[in-house]
Amino acid sequence: MNTTLLLILDKRRIKKGDLYPICLLLNHKNTKLYINLKDNVAKDFWDQKNQKVLSNAKVFPNVGWVNNHIQGKKTDATRLIAFLDETGELAQLSPIELKRRIQNKSTRASFYKYLDSLVAQFNKHGKQGNAQVYQGTKSFLENYVPGKKDLFFDDINYKLLKSIELHYLSKGNNLNGLSHYFRTIRAIWNRAIKEGIVRNEGYPFKEYKIKQIKTHKTALRKVDHNKILTLSLTEDTLSWHTRNMYFFSFYCQGMNFADIAKLKVKNIQAGRLFYTRSKIGKEISIRITDKINEILNHYIKNKQSDEYIFPVITDEYRQVSQIKDFRDSANHALKRWANKLELDPTLSFNTARHSWATIGKDLNLPMAVISEGLGHNDIRTTQIYLDSFESNVIDGANELITS
């Protein structure tokens, strides 16, 4: 990348009081351009070597704030240039066009290329689930905005979003499916604004409001769980593993399937399970009850510390697809049981989490502990309530619910 940035004083222009503008000196394609940062200082109080205002500059009431401000502008511009270089756009921009982009005066940035860069970042840092969500959103847009090899941020406006909404719903889809994709698009927009990729004047979600309908939360009571427990299943079959993992989820406060699949023997320590919840990055600790231990004993015998407990992941490089394939097959098995046992037809692994919360509510456990489980419109509210309790309180609640 032959593009450089430097914080300097623009000594071509002297201001009142013998002050000079602090600027970013942009050098792109052998052309130098100045970007005025709207702060002025005397040349005797400017440290060019360290590109900052000297601490004894009297023109500013807070020199530290000014230095943070100008360094932040340089950091934002450097990040933008790196992104444009990575996507191949930098080579296509003239010096004037690049200056306008740095000054945040354009929304003519490629949405697809920015999305691709985020997918690459997620994959690099092992967040394949996020990568799949973002890649799926790109496929969704390519389907509902056909004929465009590239999509720019300023293409995504109220009119386009409304058009997509009408087209999507006309196919018999519901609002919640649309909400999933639009929330991802909104997240990409918000991140691009924060990173200085685009300006917020073109932000479409000021006018367009994402709609969602409250969904039915499947939950089974103990009598329904007993029906599943009494099914006659052959050991070491998919159905047998599915039942074990479903009840393992229920006994472990509704642990989600991906986290179960990623558990290793080393996650068991001193009678507790310690793991990081993938969705929010929170450290979770669960006391191993007799029912949890009974399931674990089927799987951990003769296994080493770094081996997976459950037979889902066999190839680290195919971890994401293996989790998805196993979960899909397991959910199909659960739905077969639902039909056979006349249970809720939407039975799935998510039911274990909802059931844990609902049974807790039926037992009149404190709402602050249960907080409606996944019944909250916003899962973060649930987590905030649970955070305020010591682990022994949650352990006690878990024993009551799963006994």
C-alpha cells in the first residue's frame, strides 16, 4: 500500500495569533492533500516527531483531549485506508475521492465488500457462526436485489428495504425471518459508521423500523419429559445420543446445542462444568448433579482431557458444518417423537431452555432468578438478572427444576 498519512502543521496558512491548522497530510498516488482537523496551534508548541501538541500549549484548555482527538482521526483514517486496500477499492480511488472518504463525506462504499471483510475477520478469529449469519445475509440480498454485482451503502435506503419487505412477505414468509436479515444489515451499517467507512446521514434505519412478532415459546412440563425418557432406544444410535444431549441441555440450565457439542473433558473440574457461552462470551459454571453425571459417565470413560465429550465434532476444520448437521438430524428425531407422543410439534433443542425457565416459573421460583428464561423479548435482560446472583442460588434453582 503506497498511501500514507501524517499529522502535521499546515504552514502554508497562518491563522490569527500566529496559529497554524493541524492537518492530516494524505499522500496517495504521489499526490499530497491536506485534511484540516479544525484545531490550530503555534508552531513552537507542535512536536512533529511525535505528531502531537506539546503539553505547555496555552491555546487549549485540555491538551490531552486535543491529542486524543487528532490521533483518533488519524487512526480512523488509517483503518479506512487498510479496509479499502483489502477490498481492492483503494487502487481505484483518486486522491480527491479518497480525501472525501476520509472526511466521511460519502456513502459510496461497497456494502458487499465490507460484508466480505467482516466474514473474513470472523473466520480468522474462529467465529464461524457469525460468519455464516453474515454470509447468509449477503445471499439473501443477492436474491432479493438481483442484477447487482455490487451493492453500495447508499443503495440500501428506505425504499429498497420496503420493497424487499413486500417481496419477502408476498412469498408467504413471516416478519421474524425478515427481521433476522434486517438486523444483520443494521449491525453492518452501525459498524461501518463507527469505523468511519460511511457517514451516518444515509443511515436507512432512522426511517425504516424493523418489525417482529412475538413467537410461541415451546416448553415441556415434567410429564412430557417423562414420556421421552421412557422411549425404548438402542444405545449409541443417533436417537439415543439425541435424547442424552437434550436432557443434558435441560439439566444444565438450557445449555445450547453448539456449547454442548464443544464441551471437552477438561471442562469438568471439581464437580462443576465450566464453559464459555458462545452467543455472549460469558463464563458459565454449573454444578454437576447426579442426572448430569449419569449422562457424562456414558461419554467420558477412557477419554483424554482435550477430547470432546459428545460425538458431534470429529474434524476441527469442519466443526461448524458438523454441529449444524448433527443438530438438524437431532431436531428431526425430536420432531418424530413429538408426533409419536402427541407433544408440541415444534419440539427442538431450544425447547430444553424454554422448559427449564417455564418449570422454574411453575415452581414459583423468584422471577429475578428465572426472569422468564427465554420468554423475555430481549435475552440480555435475562442475563442481567441472573448475573446478580451467586452460583449457589442458581445451583439450588437448577436442582429444584430438574429433580
